[in-house]
Amino acid sequence: MNRKRIQTVLAAMLLVLLLPLLPGKAAAAVPAHSEAFYVNDFANVIDAKTKNYMVNYGVKLYQKTGAQVVLVTVESTNGVSMEKYATSLFNSWGVGSADKNNGVLLLLSIKDDDYWAVPGKGVEKELSNSVISGILSASLEPDFAAKKYSAGANKTYGAFIQKLGGSYSETVGTKNYVSDNAGVFKPVTRDYLNQSSNRYAATTGSGIYVVTVKNTGKQSLQDYTYTKFAGIAAGPRDVMLVLDIGGDNYHVLQGKSVDQVLTNERISEILDEVLEPKFAAKDYAGGATGTANAFYGFFLARADAFQGSAGGSSNPAGSASTAVASPAKTVVKMEPVSRPTGMLVVGIFLGLIVLISAGAAKRNRYVARYGIRLNPYNPRNIRRYGVWTGQPGYGYRQRRTYQRPHYHNHSSGSSSSSSSFWGTNSGGGGSTSGGGAGRYSSRDDDDDDRNSGGGGYSSGGGAGRYSSSSSSSSGGGGNSGGGGSASSGGGVGRHR
């Protein structure tokens, strides 16, 4: 009987483990949206320049009308239909304003070689299925078929923006954000950096200044950066990147109004991941462009909140504006536990049940045979409890007693170790806390080239070159409206 019970438990465990593998209707596993709500590039097929451009005009459309255009790229939907997956994303993230339901979501599934666009009910007049189909065929299909995903997504995103009453280009300002004193940038690099800062500063309130210098003279790089920042009258939300070509170093300084958001730690992550590889290879233009793009992306992901707090463009979709200002209200359906993880948890749980059941069954057999809960003829039990003579209390007497030992602390002197990095960075004070941080790398030499931040009156710190620090990503919460449901059955996919 006990053996049958064990077999039953094992069969049940096997059945539970196999259930997830049986054919059935797949469920959409909906991920949380990325920091930049308007572009969620989970498949990593959209370049940084294109992503920033799309997010910028997505923010502008939202501030103007309350409508939202959201792009999502995934490796695969894992067997879920494109329509169902896209609709699940739309509903879970709340695309569009809550009262108007005026959003549209474009999904690109790379390995599935497919795409789908789903509109909210509030935009079905502007974006009917026939209109969406025409946009996808003209703007997305040629580039998608050629695997030029950034180009196709950019054109399609712009077409949706314009259909919903927004613009996808503008005449930008002419303010100069680049000072290439070292002469390492080509005109195309200077033009891109200037145009981008003028375009995105209008949306985010933050400009990115880029300065190159051959020699800082008798000034430290940090002091040079502080002086330059103040000399050009950079704003409290601006950021300055200085590349010291002759000194093989760089430094970043952020304005005091953003130093609690764009922290030195976050800056260091960007420098390590984006600038350091290019700078070490002397690709100064590529490093500066990539770093500026990373800063643009950081501020664009928070542009909705900035516009709301700064009293920017009014938003007719009142409830959606509230959702953006309070990210905690953002509706996000988290991704469920993966199948392998669930199987592992179930397996461990049932394994424990099997072990407990097997132990109980074994004890019951000994009770039925000998009247006690262990095997008296087991050599180990004989050694512990002696020879069994039929006594019922066998195994419950002659137990070894355990006395808790007393522990003493023995001290044989103290030792301490400390590690120091070449180029230690220390903050220096100022009207705001933070100080600056300079470049350091793990190298053994006798030079102790320490860089200390001076604390600037116009800034809360700064960060320099960190070539050996670990990086981590920090989430800031996306900007989403509290949208309603997608139109039932609405949406258009790829026609092949």
C-alpha cells in the first residue's frame, strides 16, 4: 500500500511537470515597458539616433494632443499571435489618454519576421485599418523586408505621428553647443551635435555641451570644466562633456537642477559603457556622439514629467497627464514566471513531498514489523543504541547528550587592508554637494595623479573617466498614459 502511494505521488509529479509542455493555447507574456515608454527596443534593432528622434516627437505629440504612438520590438512572440501580443501590450501599458483612448502601438517581431499595428478606439477614424495598412505597406514593408528595422520604424512612426495631428520635423535653433578646440571633429559631427541639442533642449529643457581641448594648461581638468561651464552660462539643467585630448582624459559636469536625477553614478555608467571604448581607440567623434545620444535619451525618457512640472504645453487629456506625473499610477502587467522557473519550483515542492512521504512510509513499515520506528538490525542503529531485545523504547534511550560549547574570542592583533586606485577621485564641496570625479584605470605605476572636484556653484558634481568600474542599469519609470482598451479585433499586420 505504501509503495503504491509513493508511485502515485511520483506519477502526479511527472504529470504536473509535463502539463506546461502539452499542446494548448499560448498566453501572452507581457513585459514591463522600458524607461523610454515611446520606444521599447527589446530586440536591440533600433539605433540610438533614431530612438531619440522618435521619442522626441512622441513626447511632443502627447503634450499637444494626449495621443501616444508606441513602438515595440521583440525577438519573438513565442507562438502568440501578433494581434494578441500587440493588443496585450496596448491594454497592459495603457497606450493613449484614458478618456480618449487615442493611442496606437506598432509591434515588430524580428525572428517571426512579422509586424502588427493596433489602434485605440479613439483613433479609428484617423487610423482605420485601411489607412494603417497603407502606411505599413509604404513606410515599413520595404525596409522591414531588407532588415533595415531602424529606417522602417522611423518612417512608420513618423507617419502615425502626422496622422494623429503631430509633426515629425521642425526648424531647430542655431545655438552653438560644440567647442572643438582640439580640432578632432568633422563638420558632420559638429552639425549633428548642435542640431540634436537644439532639437531636444526644447523638449527636455536640457542641452548637452561638448568641448574638446588639447591642453588645459595649469588647470586641472575638473577646474577647466567648471570654468567653461560658468563661462558659457550653461543652464542648471544642462550637461557639459569635456574631452582632454592631450591629457587623455575626460570629464562630465551636470547642472545643479538635475544632479539628483542624473547622478555621478549614472554618468559613470554611461561613460564606461559608451565613451571609454571609443575614447581609448581615439575615436573621439564616435565617443562624443554616442555619449551625447545617451544623455539625450536619459532626458527624453523623463521629458513628459519635465514638461508637466515646468508648466509646458498643456495636455487636453487630463487624466493621462496625471498618470505621467505620477509614474506609480502607470498600468503595467509584469511578465509572469517563466515556464522553466515554474517547473523547477513545482519539481522542488513535489520532491520534498515525495521525500517526506517515503520517510513516513518507511517508519510505518518498521512500526508494523518491529513495533518501533526504526530498523533495530541496522548496524548504525546497533552502534548507537545497542542490541535490540524487543524493548519498545529502543531508540529513545541511551541517546547521546549534546553540550553547547563555549566560544572565546581570541585576538592575535588586527590587520587591515585597503585598496587604492590610480587617480583617486574626491569631491571638493561648493554650494552644492557632489564634487567631481576624474578618470581612473586599474594600473600599477608610481604616478598618483589625483583628480579632485571643486564643487561648482553652477553644478552639483560631475563624473570623469572610469575605465574599470562595473556598470548597472537603473530604471526610472516610463511615461505612459492611462489608456483604455484597444479596439476589438482592430489592427493590421504584414501582408505577404
